[in-house]
Amino acid sequence: MARIAGVNIPTNKRVIIALTYIHGIGRTKAVEIADKIGIDHTRRVQDLTDAEVLQIRETIDADHMVEGDLRRDTSMNIKRLMDLACYRGLRHRKGLPVRGQRTHTNARTRKGKPKAIAGKKK
């Protein structure tokens, strides 16, 4: 099992798909990495040599922010917005949608389970 950027990537999947198991690498970046190194898109992780896995690891370390660094950067950006007390920061703090979505109906993912309001019915 290959270990890249602190993540065990599955061995029986194609290289492009297996790289997407790393936080911060999607299909497009995985294709770019494979093209840069010269790995065929149809090859499986189990067929890679140790040198190729090392090349993938070095390329990701040099060119891309992934896993812990990316998560830390994202959380710091959100914390900065919350500390500034700007509109987006207040929405993050209250746990409401940040990007202008409606909240009268929907928005259950951000708001959580519906809470009953006592004394509403007459």
C-alpha cells in the first residue's frame, strides 16, 4: 500500500482515482500530476514502481498544498473572518449559510435538525 502525504492510497484503483483520496487533490490535479511525471492514466497503483511513487510524493510536496496544511489554512481563513466580525464571519459563527442562500426553508445542512418553537400553534 502506497503512502503519500500521510494517506494510505488504495492499491487496486487507477492512479488518477487513488490520488483523489488525498485531501486537496481532485481529478484535475491528479491528471496534472500524472501527466507531469509521465504515468499512464490507466495504470494501477499496485503496478507503480517505488521510484514512481517517490516522484509522485515529491511532486505533491513541492507543488500542492494538501492534507494538514490545507485544512489548517482553511480553518485559519474562517477564524480570521470570525475575528473580523464581518458578515461572512458572523454567518460562520452562527452556523448559518454563508453565501447568500435562503434560510426560511432549506439550509438544514448548516442549521442542523429542526427545533420546535414552543407556543407557536394556537
